[in-house]
Amino acid sequence: MSGLLRVLLVALLLGVVTAPPASAAPLEIRDGHVDIGPALVDGAWQVRIEDDSTSPPTWRDPAGVVLRLGDAAKAAIPADPAYAFLGEAGETVHLMPQTRRSGVLWIGWNTRHESVLAQRPEAISLSLHDVEGPGRLRVYLDYGGFRPPKMVWDNEELAIEAGTHTHANWAFTAPGEYRARFTARITPRGGETVEATSTLRFLVGDATSASAREDEPFPWAVAGVAAALSLLAAAFLLKRRR
């Protein structure tokens, strides 16, 4: 084996096994009040999480946040047939309630970021979709017994005006880790509709721990392999010409 090929093989190995430094662990929020909503960041619309644990509140990138719903949130499904979409009456779910409850994360959505209030888009819609997890996630509104509960994002988008703030019930039918895509569609005044999507991560139950995604390729590995293979191909052609 020529010296050049030896060098290229070493480069291939380095491209495959060399990883960048580990990223910081995500911030876990398990109590208090958070909202999900659109924000204009560096000229681009994004989905952000407003964390009220700081003063003033911090609008965080969902990629660096996990939302914890502990066992204090356990609740029994009511016997009322109107709640059959949650499961059988008496079964246990983990519930982030529509009204604030001590010791349980309280999550809502809003369109109150300063960029939204400044621009007042012509139209805004929000949607929750592509939920992955060990059970079902149901988001619904309660009306105090005056009318049946209503599911939110039941295969549809939710139109919402700028300056709106809403809370609903978030029910998880089994403990474990959930991921859901949250999309905001914004139509600026006199402009074209743009879309922003982020993944929300939920840890349901005290014993649930975060896991790394195994179904997404590591970009550094793909780039390293591609570069090394290109070098090997060039070396092979060079050797044939000699």
C-alpha cells in the first residue's frame, strides 16, 4: 500500500470516528408557566417557548428545552362519556390542566412576542402534529360543564390573532418520552405566508429520562465519510494514471 493511500485511510477513519464536543444538556422545565408561540428572530420566523421562570421572561429555542410532567399531574379520566376520547373512565392520565395547579407545569400558547405585536400579521395559525410517544397526547378545552369539552388540533390548524394568550388541558395517556411538531403559519401584511416548525419534547412521569434520537444521522459522521470517500476516489484515479 502506498504512503498516500495510508494517509487517506487514516483520514477516512478520522472522518468516521471523530465527533464534535458533546452539546450542553437541554434545560428541563418541570414547574411554573410556559407558552409556545411564534417569534421573529434574526429576520426569520421561529417557534419559541416563553419561559416565565425568569424576569423578564425568556423566549427559548425548543431544541434546548424538555418539558417535564411529573407524577403529581396524575388524574383519573372522568366517567362522563364526553371524555371518552381520553380513554376508559377511571384510567389514569398525566394532565397539564387548563387552570394552574401547584407543582404541575402549566403550558399554553400565545402570540405576544414583541415582534408579533409590532408587526400585527394579517393571519396566524398554529398546529400540533406528528406526535410520537408511548401513548396519545390530547389537547382540549373545558367549559366548566356548560358544554362538552372540545379537542384542539384535531387534524386542523388553530387560527389565532396577535396578542392572544390561551391555556388548555394537555393529557398524556401513558408515561414516557413524547415528541411533537409545533407549526406556526404567519401571513405578514402585504406579504406571503411563511411557516416555522419546531419539535417539542415532553418527559411524562417522574421516572422518565431523556433519550437520544437514534433515527437521525449525525451530520459530522456523514460529512466525514463523504469527504474521505472523495479523497479515496481521487487517489484511485491518480494511481491509475501513473
